[in-house]
Amino acid sequence: MFRSVDPRQNFPKMEEGILEFWKKNDIFKKSVEFRSPDNEFTIYDGPPFATGHPHYGHLVPCTIKDIIPRYQTMKGHRVVRGWGWDCHGLPVENEMKKKLGISSAKEIQKYGVAKYNEECRSIVLRFTSDWEESITRIGRWVDFKNGYRTMDKNFMESIWWVFKTLYDKGLIYKGYNILPYSPGLGCPLSNMEVNLGGYKDVTDPAVTVRFKIRGTEDTYFLAWTTTPWTLPS
């Protein structure tokens, strides 16, 4: 006989019970330690910024990133999942600029680059506890205790070592690309950084110009552009 099941289940409470069982019995730790290092599966996970609270755009890919390691664990692989924090880049700089009331690279130099860096370092990890709570609550298995921070010297030294190794193998080249550029920051911007707050929809003029074709009557090329200042060229 099957046991009767109450149709009015409290799923959040059930989830909390499973999370507590995992924590109490070190299930994640055992899932790694009980498997041979000779049968390891490696997964690379881009670290998030800890300058803000985790949101839907973080939690959805986190779920996907958890499925693959779990599947490989079920297949018998040893899957080490160290968590990382991205401590470099414009998100933390933007936060500090707002706090200090500065907006340009010259103002940063006047304030003092070393002092500015220390100020950034002081806030870069302020939301780590919120991240750990949220990631744990959605059921993702990661190792927070043995993670890494991109601002740690040993991590940065490893990056430089990798870059030099690639350079020595002739795999580094110098190229040219058109990129969004911030005069205030004095550096190019990624698509993500442009969307942080500097992007907005604008209405451009649409101009259509006729160019007469030689040797014909009433026949023209039509040139349409939203940048009419380029027409003289």
C-alpha cells in the first residue's frame, strides 16, 4: 500500500528541509570527496560582481550552471565548484564615483589613484553575504570557502602568467576595433557597461538624397542615411 499524500503541500518548506539536510550532512562536500580525482570534470564559471544584489538575470543562468555539474556528478565525475568574485571593472568604479562625487579620470588622479583603489576595495565585497544566501537558497552547489577574488595577488599573477604564456606561443596579436568609448573614464566600454545606465534611445533624422545617374534622364540613385553629416564625403 502507498502512503497517502496530502495534496496541500508546502513546497517552500520542503525545499528548506532539503537544504537543511544537505547542510547538516555535508552532501555537496561528500559528492566531491567521494569521487576519484582521476575522473574529474572541469567547469569554468565567470564570477559575478558583488557590488549589487543578485537578481533574476543572475539566478536563471545560475540554475543552468548548476544542472551541468550535477549531471556530471551523477555520472561519477569529481566536480570541484569554486566560487569567484569579480572585483575589477567599471561597476565598482561607478559606485565609488557616485560616493565621492567625481566623474572623470582627471578627478580620480587628483584624488589619488592608490587612495581611490583602496576605496573601491573597501566596497567591492559588501554584498557577498546576500549572494551566498541567495545562491544557497536556490539550491546551487558551490564552494564559497575556497573561492577566489580577482583582486587577490595570486590570482592576478596567474592571469599575467597565462597571458605571457600565450604571448610566448605567438597567440597574442594587436588589432583594431570600433568600440564605445568613455571620455570621462578614459577607456573603452563593453556592451554590458554601456547598458549600465549610459544607453538611451534617441531619434535621429532620416535623410534621403538623390544622385543623378550620368547619361540617363530622370534616373537617380537614392541614398538613405541617419548621419547626414557624412554626405559631403
